[in-house]
Amino acid sequence: MSYINFDKSQLVNLEYALNRELLRSNRAGSYANSTIINCNTRRYHGLLVTHQPGIDNENHVLLSSLDETVIQMDSEFNLGIHKYPGGIYNPKGHKYLRDFVTEPYPKMTYRVGGVILTKEMVFTTREDRMIIKYTLVDAHSPTKLRLKPFLAFRNIHALSKENIFADKKFERVPQGIKVRMYQGYTDLFMQISTENEYTHVPDWYYSIEYQEEMERGYEFLEDLYIPGFFEFDIEKGESVYFAAGTKELAPASMKRAFNAELEKRIPRNNFANCLTNAAQQFIIKKDKGTEVLAGFPWFGRSGLSTFVSLPGLTLVNGDTATCKAVIDTMISEMKGPLFPLFGSGNTATYNSADTALWFFWSLQQYADAVKDPQAIWKEYGKKMKIILDGYRQGTEYNIHMDEDGLIYAGQHGVALTWMDAVANGKPVTPRMGKTVEINALWYNAICFSMEIAGASGDTAFCDEWKDIALQIPVSFLAAFWSQERRYLADFIDGAYKDWAVRPNMVIATSLPYSPVPEDIRKDVLSRVKQELLTPRGLRTLSPKSPIYKGSYCGNQSEREAAYHQGSVSPWLLGHFVEGYLKIHGKSGLSLIKSLYEGFEPVMTEHGIGTISELYDGDPPHIGRGAISQASSVAELLRIGSLIKKYS
């Protein structure tokens, strides 16, 4: 039996099945994503979602879905499923589903009377192509299969509506057709491995409803275009392949292309392998660079997420080459001492005070892996100096070092830390001033730079920063520590100190160079464990706070208001674990192992085989946000490696 599988009772239960999504992607950032019964519930869902450089350099849904109809003795059984307004599902193909397994490929088994049909799906690694293998396992009379493609040709953030501009023409290609609904798009090739009959009957299907978008407070009705349908005979025991891609494929090579993908994959046959597979999905090759996608299905690249995630995504598996390639790509887009937070080129935004400091942490993990500090300083020393000098002297967004050696960052109306949610045009947690994690990262960045500069004989650099490095721990304790409360302030701004119990202080316990002594780190971890620790990570705010929000739901403003006011962030758990093990060593492994192993049930929830962006602060800690998040997966992988290290 497959490690992850769903039976008939689960698949016909729409409340259960529609809340579980499957994702497959390639190294270009293209993907296929839908629920486990192939009923799309998001505008981001689709069987072929690809990058479109001729439009806007973003992902677009080309093939939204594909309806299969089994035809026997003039009777038709449609295996598709779509939702329409009024709670209407038509057709209701999920009632024929008997089984769904994820290995070696996602495989669905349908039973219609005496017909047993399996459907296996693979998204190819190097090309933007979905290949579906249909096998007629059993049948008692001649059987035909009809395939009806639903096309969107629109940006993943938009919705398609019937219009007069859609190009309804098609061209025949070997055993299939190619179409292109609008100028600027790549062609969509749809081909079948066996002889078939294509009937061109262009039509629109109106008001297909996306449940998740409706619940999230967005527009949720879409019109999809159907150019026609394919029909072919299929015999008992026969397998037929359908391919949808941006390039033509020889029909005779479909079977070989399908089978070849199996050799490239780590089987998702246990928890650790699921995490490893999920990690690979975030690494993409783009414009000769290597990048990290922040999450699926709607995130692009985030500089902050890149550096937070990179060690867990690459170094845990010994992939130093990819780690370096990502670092080099990000460095090529620096603007003074800052890295792009979102976007690239002319669309890049740099409003982040912590991204550049997480760069040091990421580089630090890389340096520890390659064990060549002199080479690191020689290649990256100049950039490191630019960042440190820029923060010391002052840069954009009022980011600067004060006389006490601590970093102040703040500009009204702009969120500069990772807690950057905005509701009704205003930052929910502006945290303007001196924040606890930024200053812990600042101290770590200076000390790490001095370490490798010293190993390289750059004594002038070490002399320049020595006094600041000595000053920061004293200033840090005076600014953030409360002897009475026994934990660290979240941020300070002048005389004001914010004593909300948030997880940011845990960063001061995990870094290789910490500005606080062990006894204080122990107290901080104790407080975090008492008020913030959950089975899915750390809450972003203590439930004792009057503004705590335990559920991440509602419209966009309501969700943003809850994002950092109680929702659980899995990535923070990695830093709690590292800080905890530094204090407790082997004696702390029992707790850490239980936390790590407690994530295994997540493999069959929300995003199948991966870790969500966030979870509700209140039990049962339901998965929310993006179904697969780079930082969440990365830190679970890093926790696994820390368990091995301390064992």
C-alpha cells in the first residue's frame, strides 16, 4: 500500500476531499495543482500552470481541467467534477472513485459498473508538460474514452470570462491539436498516444465556482473555454497516454517520457522522503539564475524566505552547489546593502530590514558546510562589508545603527520585518524601532564576519568592528531584557517597550552567536514553550494577549489581521528546537522528537506530502494559507538533521 492513500469513503466525502490538495511541479516553477478528486476549488488550480514570458513573466493557467467520459453500449459516465452556484456539483464523477494513492505516481482508480479505469499523472521535470496515463483494468464490453479539456489562458491571480477575443481556431498536430487562446501566449499542445478522433465544438462553460476563493472573500466565478473533445477506443489491459504541454511531443515517445520521470524521483514512501521531495519543488532555474519560490501555489520569490529556507532546502541534503547558486543569484540583485524582498529588476521591492541579516545566517550555514572560511571571505567579504557599513551608516527606510550599537528600523506606514501583514492599507504589526530578532541577527552577522575575516588574516576589519561587537550584548540586555518578566521585549521605540509575548525572541536563542547568556536563553525558551509552542510550530502571539486571534479565516482583511496575531508559523519551530537543544542537549531530544514526529499526520492534510504556510493558533491547528511553504518544509528538514546531530 502507498504511504499516502485515500479510500472510497474519504473520496466521496466532499467536505473531506475538497480540503486536501495535490501539487506537482518542475524546476521551472510550473505546476499542476488541484484537490485529490480533481475538483478545482481555487483560481490557482490547474493541470498545466506555466510561466508566460510573453505576457508578464508570471504563471498562467493554460489547462484548467480535463473531463473524462467512459462510453459503453451508448451509455456515458462522466468522471469529471465541477462546482456551480447553489452548491451544485455537475458532473459528480467523484462517486465513481474507489482509491487514490500517491506512489509511484498519483493514481486514481474509478469503477463504473464492470469498468475499472486507472488514471496516473506525472508533471515532467524539464519541460512544461502534464502526462496522464489511462489504463483500462477491466471491462466486459467495447469501451471508448472521451477527453474534454477546459482552458483558461489567464494569470493565476485572475479569472477567465467569456469574451469575443478568444481565438477559437486550432491546428492539427500528430494525434492531437494545438491551440492558443490569446496573442503572446505559448501554444498548448494536446496529444494522445493512440489514434483518436478530435471533434471541434468550441463552447464556454459558465460560472464555475471556486469554493476557496469565495471563502477568502475574492471573486470566485469563472467561465472556461472548451475547444472540443477527443475520443478513442481502449481495450482491456491497454494503457493510453494524454499529454498537455507547451511543446509538441511525438506520440510514440509518451510512454517512455512517462516512465523516465520515475527514475528522477525520490519515492514519497515515508515522512522524511515527503519532506525531501517537497523541498525540491521550491528550487527553480530562471533566467540563468537559481531561485527559491516562497510557496505554492501563489507565491513567487521572496528574498527573506529564500535566506530563511535555503539551509534546510539544500544543505541538509548536502547540496552545497545549489545553495551557492541561490546565494549568488540573490547577490546579483542587491541594491546597496539591501536585497529584494519581492520581485526582480524594475519590479523589485526592498522594504525589508531583516532580509540582509538572514543572508549572513544563510551564508554562515553554507560556510559551516564547506569548511573553507578563507574562500567565503574572499568571494563574499566585499558584499558583507557593504551590508554592515550600510546598516551602520544608515540606508533606506530609516535603517541605521544607533549610538548603542543596535539597529533601528522604521518608517511610518511600512512594515520592515517578517511580520509584514497589511490590513486596510496599514501594517498590522508595524514594530517600528529596535526589534529583538533584527538586533540578534545584527550581532550574529558582525561576529560571523569577524570570524571568517580573522581566519583570512583581515585584522583591519576585525579591529574596525571589535568595539561594536563588544558593545551590542550590553546594549541588547539593557534594551530588551526584563528581570521581572524573565523574557525579552519584542521591540522598543524610544522609551516605549513592547512586552507582547511573541516568538521573535526565540531567534536570540538559536543563532551561532547570541547576544544573551545561557541563563536568559533558558528563560526565554521556557516562556516560549509555555505560551507559544503548539504541535505545528510557534504562535505569533500569546493567547493571553487581548488582541490574540486563534483562527486564520474570513476575508482578506480579517485573515491579515490574524496572520501575526496568533496564527502558528512552522518555520519558527526550527529556531526553538535549535535553541532548546543548545541548552538541554540529549536530554531535550524526547520533546523535540515528539514535535517532529507529530507532523507526520500533516502529510495527508491540506497540501498532501508537504507543510502548510501556517496553522490556526487554536486546536485542532488547521492548515491555512499556501498549501506548501518553503520555510515550513525547510525548517522541518533542519529539525530532522538537528535530531540526528544531537543523537
